[in-house]
Amino acid sequence: MSDLSRRISHLSAVKLAFAAEQLEAQIDLMQAEPMAIIGLACRFPGGAHDPDAFWSLLKNGSDAIREVPADRWDIDALYDPDPRAPGKMSCRHGGFLERADLFDADFFGISPREAESMDPQQRLLLEVSWEAIEQAHQPAERLFGSATGVFVGISTFDYAALQAGLRDRAAIDAYQVSGTTLSVAAGRLSYLLGLTGPCLSVDTACSSSLVSLHLACQSLRNRECDRALAAGVGLLLAPEPFINFSKAGMLARDGRCKTFDAAADGYVRGEGCGVAVLKRLGDALADGDRVWAIVRGSAVNQDGASGGLTVPSGPSQEAVIRQALAGAGLEAHQVSYVECHGTGTSQGDPIEINALAAALCRDRTADRPLIVGSVKTNIGHLEAAAGIAGVIKVVLALRHRLIPAHLHFRSPNPRIAWAGMPIIVASPGRPWLPAEGRRIAGVSAFGFSGTNAHCILEEAPEERPVTGGSGRPLHLLTLSAKTEEALDRLVEQYRHHLDAHPEQEIGDLCHTANRGRTLFSHRLAVVAGTRQELRETLGMVPRLGGERLSADVQRSGPVRERETVRFDSREAAKDLRQELRRLARVHAEGGRIDWDDFTAGAGYRMVSLPTYPFLRERFWFDASGGSGRTVGQAGADPGTRGEELIRFPLPGRRLPLPLSSEIRFESAFGSRSPALLEDHRLFGLVVVAGATWLAMVLEAIRQGLSREDVRLEGVLFERALTIAEGEKREVQTVLLPDAEGSFAFQVLSRAAGQGGHGIWESHVRGKIRISGGNEEAAAPPRARAAALREEAQKSWEEVACAAFYGEISGAGHHLGASFRRIRRIWKQGREALCLLEAPVRQEDAEFPLSPGLIDSCFQFFCIRGRSLWEGGAEGTPPDPDATYIPFTLEEVWFCGLPEPGGRLWCHVQIRSFDPLTQGMTGAICLFDEGGGTLLKMEGLTARRLERRALSGRKGKSAEAASFPGARPLTPHPQKSAILLSLEQAPAGLRRAILQEYLRDQVAATLRLTSLRRITVDRGLFEMGIDSLMALELKNRFETDLGRPLRPTLVFDYPSVEALTGALAEELSLPADDGPEAPGSGTGKATHVPQADVDDAIAAELAQLETLLKGR
């Protein structure tokens, strides 16, 4: 017998009846328990990236609808005003977000590899949910492990459909299903935040997010969770649904929702995401949460057997409104506004108005009419996110006590009997007057599958009067972010926020930032007495970098979390500034502050603040199986059109990219075409010059961006391309927009004629900066250029050109006329100057700057440096089986174009040699007779390339294949590159070599394009490694190291540093005593920047492994 049975077994019938009555009353009370909305966030069309921006859009009566953007699909190719036209859409418009392809994967610990397979709807949901949690002042550490529910309305699967239609089956990986399955949208959110309450994705089409809100409230009432996130998300990524809805006659031809108007002829689609954070009202008030609005009640029902599957049912709509009212314990006349489903269809609008009249207007007088409106007239029909968009609109309207204007309402729909109804459309907008002292609204959403939802909202209770909220003369603001760049952006956001919100007290602002945000490793603390002082200090912080401005400003990062420190009220009473400075240091050094003591009795309140500044990058699947951030669908099989492509001037024809904002050109290379390729051979093989890649990028920028004065940064020549006789390669030059409004570039190739299944190889990549004024920024003064020419010709040693080109031939270069531009040479120590002649015959006329001219500068640099390093420094002749080729460039300025046949001057400086990487670094400046700079390269690194790295590699990629050790590698058929490297490297370098190998393998597994994100002590799982990747890494290590390893290796040693120690012990490597001193040289070696070394060494290891496995 249960405990309850024993307790009631002795009760009389009368007492049992009384207990049952009390229990029923308690159940009724729980079912009517109001819910508090304590946080909101959104991304809606029209630049409505947060609730404030959304309110501005609504208040101003803005129309956010526009034509389908070019980065989605070619609307001209798919539009036809006749909805019956096969394969065409009859609407050109929609409510679109900007750059739906961007995402801060690193913030959420998601690898680029997984992010590319993730539906952008999942990514958008993660970012907006985080913003909602911050607006609810719920730090992540407080949520982790909590009974927080997640209810997500999501319906479309455009991204999955695109992949199914375009992606090569060979490109399918383990992340495609989890990335596109709708259930994972909610599940991933719970997983990443550690939430243990109910979690489900809801698909009832257009009512999905309002049904999610209803389920969240029910779950809270049932005590299944203590908090809940109710959300809706939808993105318009594919044209097919537009075509489908056009054929069904659902879309308005002019792309506007003309809800309740006589011209109503359908709706316009929109996209976006909205998230609300909910708690039981009693809990929210007890916890001091800021309440945005109250959910009084909600209900869900179904049309059942109605007039048709997609035909709305008036009786069902009336019933669901009545159910919501009953659950809220309210009377119909208390509802003064309804945010309607209001799609603007000729059939649906009259049904909805009639249902509202029946449910809410029977006892309503004409002097207190029901006001109706629809946000779809502003931003379109957001489908799965439509309900939450309506909720957020109403919450904002309640807070501002203003009903926004309903747009496109000019002539009332004659199919609605307006004269007999106390209902008016909110056109124009108007103040929201209370009814019986309360402002109450309904929100409707009806799914085309027949599922209806309605909720009742009421304005939040008046906030309690604030006492002493800014009574302290000094305040402490603490901020943090995951990266230094994000912290700088956050500081800037707060500075602008202070300007935009003069009504906020400094104490409230600091209190909210201190208590309501998650702590990260890059930190800032500021002590200030006034808003103006705080603003001025924040304005100086980014310019100071890591410096400490004063004792009142502390900045650090990254730091490890330390113990919690309490506010010492006794010390504060003696010297408040010193106590706040102490706490600022604690925060900056990684400590936590017990804010309960700090704010006790201060009377602060929570306010809205800026949310986290996500550093977003583009992630998109690649139809060919390469990185989705660089290569997309290429169209038809290149093997069927190679000859056609060759006829296009380089960089080729521009590809149409319907779903991408990339700029991409495509061409084809053969051993004899374009003709200039034959003019550049290394050790007898046609090798595409690095200068050719640069010239192609410059021409792509000129054609795609209409600019010629550009600066390239972080240029990495990843792989050299050799082309065998008769071979053809498909080549793509890609300009990729980034989150900063600039571009990255990449040139890739793959074998033609393989039906689109060839593997893409990257040859060069970097960043593009367009700022103008390049010559002024890059150039030495013209007088200095003239003085340099004069000095060189008077006092430097002149070298015969015949001897120079003889040395080039001896180094394995075989150059045709287009790559022989040098006419005279002078040298002096580590500097040299040469006279060049610009081309007259335009054998490379498709380039604004000749590849042969650029390569002549590279030749001059590499041969001069080689002579110094191998010939001069060591006193031995240069190695005839090795040469030097460009490897990295920190910055390249393109400042102008030469006159055909004009005289040009190239000045090179060899600044350092590094025996560890067998590289040289320096600079190049190309200027004309008048001293005007045409091209300048800073931070140029050239690396050694051995003949054997190219021999036997015809038609494949090869690279500067020297291992960063004292001796060259000897290929061994049974051993991997890393084992050979470890065996043949000096003992003191072996652990460092192993560590770089591990970093490279982790980067390759995550599909990172740079090693900068991989610090050796950072947790692998924090970077995005998961169980699948951990097993993949372990298997790769086993193969490369030639021995079995424990299955839990990566879990037991979850950082590069820990793995290095474990595998070094496994391999019996000695302790790392640092690199051996070089035997000889021209002085102390100056190393290139560490980030470049990291990228370069890791890339070389991967290249070596590829070379050795291919033998």
C-alpha cells in the first residue's frame, strides 16, 4: 500500500470528498498559474537583430520585405508572373536576414568540419538562444545541469534538401544527419548548455513556435522544469518551396501581406528566429528577475475533419481562443488587442476575423473595440517562427504601451462584415489604453496542417521602486569574452550602449553586467564613478591593447578560473576605491567575485545590456567534398568542358552561385595552356608559379570587386602544382566574404574529367583588405627611391644578368621569355636592386600585373638569399638539387600598374635566415622610374624545395618539402613521415616536432584553416573535438606511429600538450632541451612570427606525409 493510500484509508466519506475538492482546486490553481517572460532575443528581417532594433522597425512602420538576394538564388532565372509556369515562382520577394551563412562555431566549441554540415537554422538558434539567456541574466554556469526545458518550433529542411540535391555521396560524413535533423535543433541546445529539462523540436508548420510556447508553459506548470526556452526558427535557403507555394496560389504577387485588405492575394515568406525565456511568475519575482510580460494562458487544438487539409477552420479557431481565455481565468472583453495569424489570404482573413468576433466580441461595445494587427505586414510570414515573432511584437508593445501600425491596409476586405463587428485594424498605430486597468492581448498562430494555437499575454507588473541604486560614489564594471577581439568588440558595444541609454543608472548597468553574464577567460574590469567616466575609459581600452591604463582598469587573458573572493565591506568603508581595485584585480586574474555581499542592500535592478559579440565566419557545405568555406558547387562535369574553359581569359569565367555570396572564377590549366605556364619549369617539370596565383587573385579582385588598389594579408602558398604533359586541371579562384565586410581568397584545383569526383587541393590563400591609398601606405618616399637607385649604381657591386640567370638555371629553374624581366643587377650585403622591363607584347594580357614580372621579383629575392645562405654563409656552392620558392607573405600591397615596356626597379632586402625551418625572410618593393610604388611585399618567407619533392610527382601537388630539422628526410617505404622525422631530427627537437604533428592532425580533423586556434593547453573538446573525432584521431595516430594505442587516448589526454607527453613517453622520446645551435651562419637567426611558423611547420608535415604516402 502506498503512503498516500495509508494516509487516506482512515478518512470518512465526508473528509475524502473535502480532500478531493481541495485537490481539484489546487490543480485548477496550478493550471492557471501565470508564466513570466524574463528574456527575449530575435533576428528578424529589416536589420532587427535584437528586440530594440525590432521595436524601432515596428514603431516606425517599416516594411522589411525585399527582392530575393543574389546570394540565395538567381531570381530572374526562376521568376515568372504566371504561377502556372513550370519550375517558376510567381513572387520575387521575401523577408530575408543578412548573411545566414555566418556562425561563431568556435564560441560554441563546434568544429568547422561539423559546422559546415549543420543546418544554418541550428546555428542561428544557438546564437539567438544565447542572447536570450543573456537578456534573461542567466549565466551559463547557473544553467548547467539545471532542469531547464527547450521547446523549438522548426519546420523546414532546405539545407538538407540542398545537400541531397547537390552533394557528392562521397562527401557525406558522420555529421550530415545530426546537422540537418529537426530534432537535433533542440537537442543540440540542451547538450551545449547542459540543460536537463524536457527537450523537443515541434513541427506544426506555421503554428510551431506558438505551440512550443504552450508546451513550455505546460511543462513549467507540471514542474517538469524550472525554466524553459520557447523558440521558433526558419530560414529560406532553397527556391523549391517558393515554387511549390506559387503553384498552390498562396504567395502574393507583389510580395506583401495585405492582411484584411481588399487587395489581399496571399502572403510573402520570411525568415528569422525568436527565443523567449520563461519561468513561473512567482519564482521570477522571488528571484528578482526582470519580467518582460506575463503569459496568462494558452491552448492548442486541431481542425480535424474540416473543409480541407490546408483550409482553416473558423470553429476550431474560436474554440482555441476560448480555451486559452478559460485557462487564463479572463473574460473576453478584457482582451484589447489580438496579434492575428493574418497571412493576407482571401480565404483565411475572413475566417479569422469571424472567429475573433465570435470568441471575443459578443459582449464588447463599439466604444471599446477589439484592435487587431499582424506583424506579417512588416516582416512577412516567418512560418515556424511566426508565432514567436507575434509574441515578441506584443511584449514590446506592452512595454512601450503603443500598438504599432498594421501595414498595407487601405481598403477593408469586403468579404468581412466589418459593420457588425466591434473590431478595428491598427492602421495607423495608436497608444495602448488599458481596459479595466490592464493591458491584455492575444496571439494566434494557425498551422496549415490544422494545428491551432493561441496565447494570452499581459503586461508585466510594475517594478518595485528602486532605493539607493546609484548611491555608491564608485562602481565596478566587469566584462569578459572568449577572445581578445571579442572583448574589444564588447567594450565598444558598451560604450555605444551608454550613449544610447542615458536613462540607465551606472549602478544598475554594472550590477547587471557583473551578475548576469557568463565568465570567460579574457577579462576587463573598470572602476568608475560616473557614466561619463566609464564611457571615456571604455573608449580608450581597445587602443591600449593589453596595457593597464591605471589602477582603475585591469585587463588580462586568457586566464584560468580561480577561487571565489568576497567583498570586504569593512575595507570598503575605509577606502571604497582600493577595495574595488582589489576586486578588479581578482576578476582580471581569473577569480570569481561573490556579488551577493557586494550588492547587499544596494537596491540595484536588472537592465538590458549588449549581448555577446559573436565573431562569425562563413560555413557552408561543399558539393564536392572539400571545405565548405572555400569551394561550392562547380556545375557540370569539368571533364566535358575543359577546352571551353581554357579559352576564357584567366582567372576564367565567373560562376553563377545561387546560395552564396562568394565570388568565384573557373578556368582550366594544361601543360601548354595558358601559354605562359610552359615558361615556368622547375627541375624539368611545368610548375605553376606562385606569381601566377597572385596575378589571378588580383585580376579576380579587379573583375569581382572593381578594385585594383588592394592589400593582401596572411598569404600562404600551400601547395605547388605540377602539370604533366597532356594533363588538365580545373582551377577555381574564390573570393569569400568574411564577417568584417572584407574578403578572403583561395585558389584551388583538381583533376579534370573525373565526373566532379576529383579532390580539391588548395594552392594559395589569404585575406583581402580594400582601404585605398595603398601607395601612400606602402611606399618609401619617392626621393628615397631615387637615392637608392643612385647609391646602387655608384657604390654597389654589379652582377652580370647572364651570371644571374645561369645561377637560376643551376638552381633548377628553366624560364621562358615571359619570366625573364631582369636587365641589370646590383648587390650590397643583404640588399639588392635590379632593373626590370615591363612586358610590351601582352602574352599575359589577361593580367593587370604580369605573372612574369611578379615572379622576376621572387626570383631576385630567392636567388640573392640562396647565394647568401648556401654560398656565402657556409662557403660552399649552392646545392644544385634544391632551390627556394615563396612560402608566406605577411602583407602585399598592389598600388598601380606599369607602363607597357616601361623601366621598373625592384629592391629586395634579406632580413633573416632560420636554419630550423630552412627559410629566409625579407621584403620586396617594385617601383617605377618616377619612384612610384607598384608592388610591395613585407614579411616574405621563402623555403627550400628539393628536386626529389617534385620528381615522380607529375600532375600532383608538391611543396617546399624540407622538414624543420638539421637533415633532410630519407623516404622509407614502411614508415610514416612523422616517424622518419622523429628518427632523423636532433634529439632536442623531437618533442617539439611531435607536438607540431599533433596540432596539425587536430587542425585537419576539425577542418581548421589555421593553427592559431589550437593552443597546446586548450581542451580538445572545447575546440569541437567529439567522440567520433577522438576515435578518428586515435586511429590516425596508430597508423602514423605504427603501434596500437588505448581507445580512450584522446579522452585521457584531452589537449595537445597532454597528448604530446603521453605519446612522447610511448615513443621513448627524450625531454625537449630546445633546438641545437646552428653550426654556422651569417649571424643570429631571427625567427618569423610564431603564428607563421606554426602554420608553416604543420603544413609541411602534412605535405611530407602526402609525398611519402604517394611514393
